[in-house]
Amino acid sequence: MFVRKLIAVVLLSALMLQPALAWNAVEETDWSQSISGYVEAPNRGRLRYYAQNDPVWATMVYRFPHQDYEPRFSGAGCIPSALANCIANLLPPEELTRLSAFTHRDEGFFICPCSMNRLNCDGSHTRYHIATAEDFDRFFCLVVGSYLSGNNEINDYACGTMHLTAHLLELYGFSFDRADDDIFFAAQEGADRGALTILMVAGDDCPFTTGSHALVLCDADSEYFYFLDSFYREEYPLDRLHIVNIITPGLVAVPRKEAHRLGIYDMYIVYPPEK
């Protein structure tokens, strides 16, 4: 009887360890299902793109200290994804790692199958330490999400707003301008100085959301503004006025004359570091 119980315990332990072993080997992650990667902007060229609803991390809990519920990154991760889409296209991967020096109690960045930060891990598996430039390049939207949700040196968090955005950009050495809605100025600055612009949009005519959503203005020409949409989608059911043109999922164009319908209410124009 004792031997049978011992065998059962050993087998159960082995089964419980399987998720940890699989997750520790990040190279074994099924990246074929990933929808993040790169897109080609018409005038700007190849851009790094992170989707909040990427199957690799869509179901991870993205929770803030004051919340009783457990939102998933696919539904709540537009701001960290937009910030990642901006920063990762202005810096090489090796410079993304500098944020490791500004985590809460110097604990670094860890992710696991259930959560992107320390707040909601159920402890049944080993967390993966995001440490190398390759790790940061793969998981940068999760790094930013962890930072914004409390894993930072000032023990602060930003739930659903761009609070902490200026602080984060300053840590990376960016200069930036803050504006409310002057997308035409942002587009011109982008054309002249290579800037990328993080936008918050909302409103009755907004084709992206019924609440609020974060985008990155990445390109512009005489007819269109081009955006990296944090939420990867192949159609826009909310686009009643048919103003969104999908270049490729994740990259869309909106006619300049329709830009007022986006309901822009917050904007950071981020300039590339001086060399």
C-alpha cells in the first residue's frame, strides 16, 4: 500500500512539473501561432509589431494591485503594446534591456503561463526570467505591461491610462512632446524627425473601440495616416463609416480628412534618440 501511494505521489509530481519544464524552455513555445512580428509601412519600411491578442500571451492575467478581477492581456493590454510598438522601433533590442535596472526591489522581469507579473502567479510552475536582448525583443510588450502594473522602482501603476508613460520614456532617454489631438503636427514631426506617436482614441465614431484604445502613428503621406493597431484584427465591425483601410492586420490606414473621427484625446510624440 505504501509503495503504491509513493508511486502515485511521484507520478502526480511529474505531471505537475510538466508545465514548468515546458515553459522554462522558451524555445519550445509554439511561435507558429504568434501574430506579432514585423509589418511593412508604405513609406517607413519594416517595423516591429506586438499584438496584445497574440495567442502566445493573450490569456495571461494583466492585473493591477487595486483590482479584484483578473483581466487578460488580450483585453486590457493596448497601452503596453502601443508603448512597446513605439519604443522597440526607436531602439535596438540590446538597449531595451536597460529597464531591468528599474524594477520593483530589483527583482527583474518574469513571466509564466498564467501571469506577466508577480501579482497573480498561482505558483504551480516556474517563472521565466526575461533577461537577454532576445528575450526583451520577443516579450517587450509584456515587459512594459509588468512595469506599468507595478513592477517598477517607484512602486506605482497605471491602469487604463498613459500615467507613467512620460516616466518610462525618460528612463529610455527619449525626448517627447505631449499634445491632445493635433495629429497633423504629429505626422509632420514624424516625417521631419523620424518620430513615432502614441495615441489614445475614443468616441462614438471611433472605429477601434467602444471604450478607449491605444495606437501608434507610424507613417503619413498626402492622403493617409498609418497606424500600428495594438489589437490584431482582420476586420473592423465598429467601422460604420468605413474609414479604416487594412494594409495588413496590425497596420491600418485612415484618410487624413477622417482623422477627426478617431476621437484622439491624448498623444505622446516620441523622437528617436540623438546619435
